[in-house]
Amino acid sequence: MKKSVLVLFGGCSSEHDVSLKSATTILNNIDKTQYEVHPVGITKEGKWLLYTGKDYDLTNNGWQKSGIPAILSPDSTQKALIICKPGVQEVISIDIDVVFPVLHGKNGEDGTIQGLCQLAQIPFVGCGVLASAVSMDKAFTKIAVATKGVPQAKYVVVKEKEMKNPDEVIHKIESAFNYPYFIKPANAGSSVGISKAKNRTELIAGLNCALEQDKKVLVEETIVGREVETAVMGNDDVEVSGVGEILAAAEFYDFDAKYNNSESKTVVNADLPAETKEKIRAYARDVFDAVEGKGISRIDFFVKEDGDIIFNEINTLPGFTPISMYPMLFKETGLTVTEIVTKLIELASL
């Protein structure tokens, strides 16, 4: 009997459109001989729609026009998607065996949707509530990773309420380390709201920009080095891919450089010494373990000119777009996208 898989995409997030691209890849590559697929899109306003069409190019938003209202029941005795057809009195439901949350950013990889799956007692792909929440919050990620001794950039956390006294905030940052600074919302993905400050004016502008995305901001020292990434798959027995490299067309790999600048490039087999690659892969295992990860993650580092490796961030629901590093890294190991998707579904757990 086929497993019934609920694929969630879209969402109330700045990464809504990226999610549509990722879900398009997954839905076009999922093994239909093994799985009965139920794609549910979440609009930017938060409406859930079951898409029953067969054209899995979700980027044209056809799923919104023909979608049927539906919700995932939190009732653990049901384990079902509830169809909400207007005017229909009887309850129509679809039994669900696995949830695959192809949701990036807020409400998708921060433990929110994972908590709903936990309530419903339906196994889901990827990290649990704690790992998702900790990994989404860059400040708490820093705290967790420090327990493993993995090298990382110096940082200062700024909360929205502190900006009532901006002079104190500026003093705190400037006393910690020197310009230039990287400024990031603590809870946002895909490099949204990130800026680089070379002076006090840019620092204030960067803080305000980041605070538009989150109430907490991470200010980091600038690490000059090559940007590399590795992919992780597994629960207790963790598989780590090779090491890829990001060649950003802009000064840094922000959202625009990642998704809108065709000059940005990704290399699936970084030209680095073998011992450096092995150290990066070992650090990736440490980071995944520090946040109690499971299923899937992409873990990013910098490699400095002197060979030092600095942890950058972990993404617990990495992209599956045509330019996304996660599927490319595992394709380099010999897996097809279909095989990657199958392995992730089979790793689903509570």
C-alpha cells in the first residue's frame, strides 16, 4: 500500500516564492509508485488549499485558483487532512502517513509547523520542534554550537527594545569588535534583511532593516574567507555530503545575489585540501548534533586564507530549487533527486 504524503508549501514568509520553487522540484521528483501525494499550499495570507491538479509548476500560482480549502487536524486520533468544501455538511478527510514541510523561513522551519505535526502525531520530514526553533534563531544557534567547540564569529545580540537607547547599542557593538559588521535578523532565512556596515551610519540603517524582519538582531564580526556548504541527511546514522562552494556575484550572498543574480555560482566540489574538507564535514556533524538535528540540514562555513574554518549557519529546511546546494551536493554522491526525496520521507519521524 502506498504511503500518503502531505507536501506543504508556500507559507506566510518572506521566502514564500522560494518555497514554491522547492516544492515544484520535490513534487516533480517524488516517487508516485510509492507515495500518494497530497500537495497543500499555504497562501501569504495563511489560507490552506489542497491542490488537485497535475501540473506541478507551482510558481504560476495556479494552485491558488483551483485549490480546495483544507486543514491538517491537530487531533492525534484522526491523523488526517480535513477538506473544507463550501456547502458540504459531511466531514471529508484524507488519512496522512507523513508530512513533508517544504516551507522556508517563518512558520516553516522555526518549529511552528513541526509542533502541529507533533500534536497530530504524524511523522514529518526534518528536524523536530526544538532543533528547528534553535536553528532558526541565529543567536541560540551560536549558544548551542559553542558547546561543541566549533569555531564561530564573534557576535553581539541586539533586541528591539534596546533601540530605545541607540547610543548604548552602538557603544555595546563598537566595544565588542571592529568594523565592518554583518547585521542579520536572528530569525529569518535565505539571507533576508542582511546588510554590511562599514561605519556608524550604515550600522544604524542595518539594525533598522534587520528589525523589520525580527525583534532580535545578530551583529557579527566580518569573516573574510571562502563560503562553503555541506549537506546532512539522517537521524542516528548521519550521512554528510562533500563540500561545495558559493561564488557570490555581490559583496556577500544575500537574497538578491542568491536568487536574482545569474552571475552567482555554486561549485559542488570545492577546490580545498582533503584534510580541510574532512574537518568541515566533522564540524558539520558536531553542529547537527549540537542542535539535536534529524533528517535534513545544510550547514555553512567560511574557510579563511590561513585555513581556519568558521561556522556560519545551519538551515534545517534547505531549498530544493534548481540552484539549491543541498540536492546538488547529494547528487554529486550518486543519488538522484527522486532517491534523495525518498530517503528523506523514509527518515520522517516524530
